[in-house]
Amino acid sequence: MRKFIFALVIWAVVLILVILAQAVSHYFRKPPPTPRVTITIPEGLTVSDINKRLSDAGVLSGEMLPSDLEGYLFPDTYEFFIPSGVEVVKKKFLDNFKDKIEPVISGGLSGSDIEKILTIASLIEKEIPNFSDRKIVSGIIQKRLKNNMPLQIDASICYIKLGPCVPITSEDKKINSLYNTYRYKGLPPGPIDNPGLDAIEASVNPKPSPYWYYLSDPKTGKTIFSKTLDEHNVNVVKYRSEERRVGKECRSRWSPYH
């Protein structure tokens, strides 16, 4: 009987030690690392585009970044946990936005001033690839605003148009939206995409020029500037002929044919 009791005690002690060992091991065991993903956000994406990328990568699910962040989601390469809360993602974008634009946009500007800079930058981002041309176009946009002339920027139509952007039709230009710069004078109510640093710098530093009109060469992407409407109309005919030849859409700006 004593042997049985002794064996039972030994068994109980061993069991307790095993349980304690498992508890200690569990306590000190490192949790598995939370998966992360690196995502590059290129210039010119909309909030909707960015939400899709984040959703496809497993960073966001359910609640998405709100549309009022348009223009403020700075294009860059980011690392996120999978999954991440929307507020965490939003903070990462906005912190980076602040760090990147502070050297470009001087302090003391109001929120509406910054919104105007970003709105012009977003139009430039979609319209003009060349940095030196961007500064000239920035000057044209601001000159036309000052003279109460309609901007008639194709990219603003693309922002509100359902389906493919091109071709832009006469019916597209009748869309009743404040983002329609053919129908309404002045800037759109806000940015139409999230511009990069080059476009923001161009918006802040417009270059004076004698030009009032521009269009894109459909073959080279080069910006063709015109001083007068007559000169611009000649370019429209020339480059629309070229666009038909190369089978591309020439996005002419401020043409009487719009």
C-alpha cells in the first residue's frame, strides 16, 4: 500500500512539473511574427485606387480610407501589417505627407491654400509627365483662373466619368458636376488624385510664359504650347491627324472643338 501511495505521489509530482514546464514554455515563447507587406503607391492614384491596392494586399478589409483624403495620400513605398486598422494606415500616410511637403510648401498657409495647391498639382499630375513643362502648365492654369477663363482640363472629366476615360465626348463635357472644368469655371472642389512631389513643386512654383493653350503630342507625349487660339487650333488639327495615324487619344486642352 505504501509503495502504491509513494508511486502515486511521484506520478503527481511529475505531472505537476510537466504542467509547470509547459506553462513556463508558453509564457516565454515568442509569438509568431505578424505578417507585413510592402506596397508602392505611384503618383496619380485616387483614394479608390489606393483602397483597392490595400484591400488586395490584405492590409485593409471592411472600413476603407475616406474619399476626403484625396490629395493627401502621398505617393511612396510603405510597409504595413496584415491586417492594419484604417486609422493606423491613415496616420502613416498623413505623417509621411507632412514630412515630404513641409520643405516644399511654406508654413503659415491656410488649409484652403494647401487644398488649392494640391488641387492644381493633381491636375498637373494627370496631364503633364515632363517636370519643366509642368511648371509652365501650372502658370497657364493660374493665369486662366486669374482671368476667369474655364480650365477645360480633360483629367477632371476622367475623375467623374464612369467607365474608360477616353475618348472624351461632347456628352461627357455636359456632366453636371463641379469637377467638370468644361462646365464650371474655376478649380474643382478638391484634388482629383494624389500627386507626387514634382507636381506639388510645379503647383507652388508656376513658371510665367506667353502661352495660354497646350495639348499633348500623342506620339511622343511632349507638351505643345500655343500663345493664341488660332495657333492652338492649327496644332489641334495637326496633332489630331497624328493621333488618328498612331491610333492614340490626343488630349487637347482648351480647344474650341471641345
